[in-house]
Amino acid sequence: METRITVIDKVPPDSSEIPCITETLNLPEILALIEQLPGRSSWERSEKVKAAAKAIVVQLPKRTTVAQPETVSFLPDDVVVLEYEVIEWTASEGLKDTLYETYRPQRIRIKDALPHPSLLCESAALALVSPPPPTYKPHLPGKIITQGLLSEAQLESVIYAGQAHCEFLSGSYIVDDSWDNVTVAAQGEENAVKFRRGWFLGDGTGAGKGRQCAGIILDNWCQGRRKAIWVSKSSALIEDARRDWCALGGSEKDIIDLSNIKLGDPIPFTQGILFSTYSTLRSQKNGKSRLKQIVEWAGKDFEGAIAFDECHSMGNAMAQEGKLGMVAVSQQGIVGLRLQNALPQARVIYVSATGATKVSNLSYANRLGLWQTGDFPFTSREDFVESIEGGGIAAMEVVARDLKALGLYLARSLSFEGVEYQTLEIELTPTQEQSYNSYSDAFQVIHHNLDKALETCNISGDKTYNRAAKMSAVSQFESHKQRFFNHLLTVDWHQVSTVN
């Protein structure tokens, strides 16, 4: 794109002949043409000089990212109590050959509520278990039902979450000042607290977990609890939180980005949904921490909702023995537990489609009452993990069924009923097969000599100074190997597709 110079002057020219550049010129030629332009009057020039001489240079303060308090705009005035019908449920059939069953709320029917936009399903094992009949009735704007902003299955989540949040875990507990240690309190002991029961949403992709979180927060919002905390995995997910909140009638201003507030400064909002990532939650510097900042904003008697979105990010909240030694405690898991211990009356929601790929990853969910409460036969978190790990996958399935039977867990996913697929087989040419085999032979040589190479480099053996060095080196090798063959197959696929 060619460069042009446009001169705009408020003073009209003395003559109508203005030089026009019609061809590409070099800098001296352009300056010569500019000199031909009519100059400003002496009066205007002198006034400008005088004004410039009297001008006072004011240095503006540097722009900061500290958020300024604003009035929350979302104050719904058409709040209604959600009515529904409780129905009886019986397991009429046993396990079928199918792994999944079509899902519909088993114990409730909501008048005028729309079904989920896509067909939902549930594992056959969970489908044979019914949640208890609920009694809790959410407070929501009337348009949530009339406009179908939440489906019947999503409204079921709001109901059962509210039902769980109305209860407290059995027993009283003492939390120390660090929010790390929780011990059972004696009857009548001073400073003892009771923990409000939490709820777990294990829906898969497409069920609208974010919309359901927003619905649970909205229920509390309409009842006057207009402080909430939303913790998620990535800072980019704040846009998803805003999308889901605004879809229910809220305002973007209601979502407060904690990263825009300086560490250690008081949060200048009296109400709103505080959004933070797990990495931000665990950050601290010079004795100041984000966790303390959040707790001071929420207050000791905070009763609002805390939504732990992608809560599997808090996995490994306890140290345990691994194949290569002790596995260190996850800092995100520790901070997540501290936040729950610091705000015992908060309404905790765990949200993840992969909440626990192994039992130890469930150690962050202390509000479910799986241990130390008397609701389950486990005296401590360590006892729970050890016992369930011994039972394998079947034991974890029993835990999921029991949680659903108590009304503390729902796990739905999109159904693939009606989905068709076709297997496409691509035959490689002899040249491509030979190329693949040659690379495979080369990686076998590396694999067979890897231990000897690590010993030569003092990465393994008696002289190593880092126990995790071998694990890291082997992990890097396997990662590069998979990445290499992925690229190799992709190139082969592209070549075959191009030829065809």
C-alpha cells in the first residue's frame, strides 16, 4: 500500500492552486511541495506561541488495573418460587445390555419446563439409583421457565444443589488459623463450626455445566445472597462465565475479575460474582495472598455459593505414595481446601466431568461428607482413599451410586442415539510402510539403550542428585516419540489424500 501525505489546514488558501502529488516522489520533492502551501497568518502563529508559553505541563498518574466499584445492575423483580411435582420411582428393570440409558429427571416434573435441547443419557449403573424426593424450592425469575433459559434437567440440578446446601455435615469441627487442620470438636467447645454440605455436578460436555452454575448462583442471588465466588481453570473461561450469567438475565458488570485487583488491596465491591483461576487463587507475595484477600471480601459468615469449575484441577490434595516415590501435594488442592475451611457456611459446588480419575483426586471434596462425618464408614480422608483404592473401579462406582442416592451427585452426558459413523480405511503404499518401519526400528534402538545413556549422563544410578530426573527424562522421550509418529502419520495421510 503506497504512502500518502494529506495536509489539512483550517486557514483557507490565498489562491485556488494547491499542489497535488499525483506520482510517487522522494522525501526532498515532497518537502519542496509542502513549502509551496500557504502559511498561517502571523496573528494566529503568535497566539499559538503565547498559548504554548503559558501551557502548564501536567503529568497524569499512571493507569492502573485496579477495578473501580460499580453498582450491580441485575436486580430481578419478577422472582417466583419454582413449583414442581414429586413423583414416585421404582426400578422396574435390571441392568440391560446397553451401557447408557436415556435420561429424564427421576423424581420431579416441572410444569412448562422444556426438555434439554439435546437428548441426555446416564450410565446404566447410575440409572438404577434414584435420588431422594426433594423439598427445596428455588427462587428464580419467571422468565427462566417461560423462555426456557434452563432446561428441566438443568433446573433439577438447581433444586438438588439447594437441597444439599440446606443441610450441614454431622458433627462440629475446629479449624486452626492456617485453615489447614480440621479436628473434631468436643460437644460445646468454643469456636467450633459446622460445615455446610456441598454438591457435585458431574455432567459431561453439552449438558451446560456453566449454565447450571449460573442458575445455582442466581437462586442464591434472588434470595439476597449477592456475593459468590467462581473458580475456574483458565482466565479465558471468564468469558464463558459472563456468557452463562448474561444468558439468565445478568449483567457482565456482575462478574468481577480478581486478576484486575492488586494483590493485597481490599476488593472494592459490596456484591458480585468474584471470578478467579486456581493459579491466581494460590498466588501470594510478601506475606499477602489471594486467598486471604477473598476471605476478607466474603466475610467469616459468608453463605453465598462457591463454584469450583473444573474442580479436578484441585486433585492430589493429599500426599501419597506413587510408583516412583512420594507424590507431592498439589498447591491448588491445598488452597482449595483452605478456602472451604475458611468459609464453613459457604454453599460449595464441585463441577467436573472427570472429578476423580483416581480415588486420591477426590480428596478435595471434603464437603460431600465422605469421611470424618459419620455419614460414611471412613474415619479420615486417608482411610477413605486406602479403602476405595483397594476395591478398584467397582468401589468408586459404589461411591458414585451412594452419592446420587443421597442427592449429592448428578452425572448426565449427551446421548449418541441416532448418530451414524463410517469407518474410513486408508491403505499405505509400500514406500510409506517401509518409511514407518525404518523409523520404528530407529526408536527401538534408542529405547533399548535409553537406560545406559541415562547412567552415562548421571541421570540415573548412584551418582544422580535428583530422584525425579529419570522419570522426567523418560517422560520427555515418550512424549517426543508420540509426537514424532503423530506427525509422520499425518504427513502420510495428507500425501495419500492428495494422491486420491
